[in-house]
Amino acid sequence: MRKLKSVWILRCPGCRGHRRLERGTEVRMRNGKPDVRCPCGRSMTAKLLSGRTTDKACDTRCEGAKGHKCECSCGGENHGVSA
């Protein structure tokens, strides 16, 4: 188990479920990525959250996002928190 140093966005290729893993979360790693299973039983794909701070206001599109790229005023802090 290892503590994450970055925020990761996970997606299940089967049921298309999503999950956000915060910094400091302890997870098992495989090939440099979190090794997490979806509740449906499949292995989830993981991508680092890529945040860029802009003048665009953060809103529900950011908070409910399921992708791994964020370009708004939060710079990724709120990205996917309610997905």
C-alpha cells in the first residue's frame, strides 16, 4: 500500500462508474497507477487529474465531471468531487 501524492480520476470500462482518489489515500499500486476494483468487479482505469487554473468560474460541470482534465478557477480542487 502506498499513499497517493496526486489526485487520480478512475473509470470502470464495464459499468462506466467513476471515482476520485484524493492525495494521501492509501492504495495498492500496479505499473505506477492505482490498482482499484469497481464495485462491479472490474479493474478501473486511472489517469492523473490535470488541472489548469483559468478565469472561468468553477460550477457544477466541474464538480460533477468524470474526465481527468480541469480548466477553471479551482484548478482541479473541485473536479469530480460529486461525480
